[in-house]
Amino acid sequence: MPEKIIIDTDPGIDDAMAIFFAMSSPELELLGLTTTFGNVSVERATENALHLVEIAGISIPVAIGEAVPFVQAPLPFPDFVHGADGFGNLNLPQPKGQPIELGAAEFIIKTVLQNPHEITLIAIGPLGNLARALELEPRIAKLVKRVVIMGGTVLESGNVSPVAEANIYSDPHAADAVFRADWTVHMVGLDVTHKVTLMNDLQRRIRDHNSIFGQFLFDAGRFYADFYQSSRGTEGCYMHDASAIAYAINPNLFDVVNGPVRVATEGFAKGQTILKRTDYSYPENHWDIVTDACVCMGVDESGVLALYEKAMVGS
Ligand code: RIB
Ligand code: CA
């Protein structure tokens, strides 16, 4: 039986890759998309999610989520990474579809309560929707099947500060609430996504062999590829969000460390995901009240890329 998933997303070009990857994988059954601010505004993220559903030619619910961080002031959107429209400035026409009436948190709660222990939440943007769902219905912590997030970093340098990754940095209070909840967060962070590079030649192969998603992903990905070329000098992009999908499909491709994670919510370390890696009992006991997370620290890059290529190209 395919695993039922909800993807919480701020599309975003690598979000599009991840969502199409999930749609193309028989191991997963995508029940819906919930949207959040992050790469773009939540309004634009919702339009973009509706575009992705339209391109795929399927009918699944899209639910609108959090527009701003839980506590901190909103940050400018990183239009230099994904373009002002989130899809490399393709400036697509309005999508035909509409979001559902239910909000993102309510959709998550309703789906989890109606399918106890069967729903995996895969969050590939800031974590406000998951935090809101926990706030409204704490029982979901023990009723989900799994929680997988793309976010955070432990030993790898951050991408918005030396210690912080973008999804966590965008809403550190929500992220800390998600890590503090009584569930196991499976964290796919920069420690592994910076070890998986989606080279431009694979993106060209997907363009040439995938008649549904290929051309859109290639066209939307040009701006993103240019950002990587100019900022990192690489002929390809880090596989951030799609690595979370690969983890959901085959966690054996990853090496993990288990331990409690807290998130710094203020000061110059804001957004840092701090993993307690010893059993030592510290006077500062902020980690003692937290359920262990499962943090990815190593990855089989070729295995992840092969999984993605098999789903997107068919070989
Ligand atoms: O740090 C990478 C993450 O931030 C990805 O989810 C990307 O889409 C952006 O949201
Ligand atoms: Ca994202």
C-alpha cells in the first residue's frame, strides 16, 4: 500500500521538483498540498501549488496556510533564489483551480484524525502550519504515521547565516514548537542536502524524457541554476526538498543520529537547530523535555539521485 502523505510547501522551484517526485513515486499517495509563506508569499505559494496540480493533471486539495511567522516580523522573500513569482519569473497565467475552504492546519488535523496512524506529513518550507495544527489539536502528535521535514543543519554551515537554514530561520518559534512536540521529527537538513547535487544534465534528461513535468521544471529551474552558478559556481543545484521525499521513500539511503533538537529563536544564532548529542545531564536542561528527533547526517548521494531519476525519467 502506498504511504499517504500531505506535503506542506512554499513553492519554490525545488518544492516543485519534490512535489512532482512524490506524484511520480508509487510508494507514495499524495493526498493534498498545504501552503505557507517562505520562498514567496502564501498567496503566491498557493497559486504555485495550484499550478503544479494543474500541470500534473490531477485533482487534489490545496489548502492555504500561514502568511507570517508566529512571533518574529516577516522577512523579505528570497526572490534572488526562486524569482519573484517563485518559479524563475515564468510569470504563468492565473491557475484554473481554487484552494479549498479549509485552512492548512485544519486540513492537516481533519486528514490525520480521519486516518489515524496512516498520514505522513512532509514539510518542505517554514513550519508554521505544523505548529498551528499542533496548537489547535495536540493529539495529532501521536496520531500521525511520520513527520519528515526539509530544514535545519547541525554540522554543515547554514544558508542564511553560519548556523541557520532558511526554512527554520523563516519561523524559528514555529520550528521550535514542532521539535518540542511529542513526535519524532525526521530532519533532512543541510548536513545531507548539501551532499546531493542535481546536475544540469539530469535536469536536461528530465526535460527531454518527461512529457508532463520536464519542460516546466527545466524552464523554471533556469533562474535557480543561474543562482547556483553565480553564488556557488556549480553546474547544478542542491537537492533540498526532493531529498525529504527520497527519505520518505527510502530512509535507508541516509545515516541518522537520534537526539533532542531545540531551535534558537533570537539573537545572532536565531534559527539554529541545536542537537544534543550526548547523554550528559546539563544544568541547562532545555533539551530534557523534548522527544528525540531523527537527524540525517549522511546520505548515499547516488542512491537518492537514482531514485529521483527513476521516478522522473523512468530509468
Ligand atoms: O534551505 C532550503 C529550503 O529553503 C528549501 O525548502 C527551499 O525551497 C527553501 O524553502
Ligand atoms: Ca521549500
